[in-house]
Amino acid sequence: MSWQTWLLALFILVVAAVQYGLMFYCIRDLVKRPSVRGDNKVIWAFVILTLPFLGALIYQVMGPTSFLPRPNRPLTYAEAMRQGQAVDSGPDITDNSEIFT
């Protein structure tokens, strides 16, 4: 086989991997969402699966109607300050009384 054939085969594999990855991502997102535009997840799944790249892109632009809640994570310093909560920033480095006793 020539190098052009290998290059074409590699290109086809990369495009297929991107296509199936995008479809998998969209289907997973569709399952997790409580609601989508049109309130019919079956039709959105059909669109995603039958239109190779276009279906997933259309879903990303037009399908979701709500933001997914984020998993529980610790607050950042800025978020904690906005909410007025105390932030444990580690040991106080300005208190040298324990070091020199």
C-alpha cells in the first residue's frame, strides 16, 4: 500500500472517531437532561443518530433547555467570599509565636 492509502485510512478513522465520540456525548447529555426543546427525547436521539455530524451539532445548539446541575464541589475562595462564608485557607503564616517558643 502507498502512503496516500495509509493517510486516507488514518483520516477516515479519525473522522469516524470524532463522529462517534460526538454522538456518544450528545446521547449521554440527552439522557441526563430533565427536559429538551420539544419535550421529545426520542426524536432528538433519532436526529443525533441519523444525521452524522449535523444531528449532534443541531442538538447542541437547539436541544437543551436547561443547565445541568454541577456535582458537589468545594467552594472557591471567590464564591465563599460572595456568600459570606468563612474560608479555611490553611495555617496562618503570620503567627510566629509557636515557632520561636
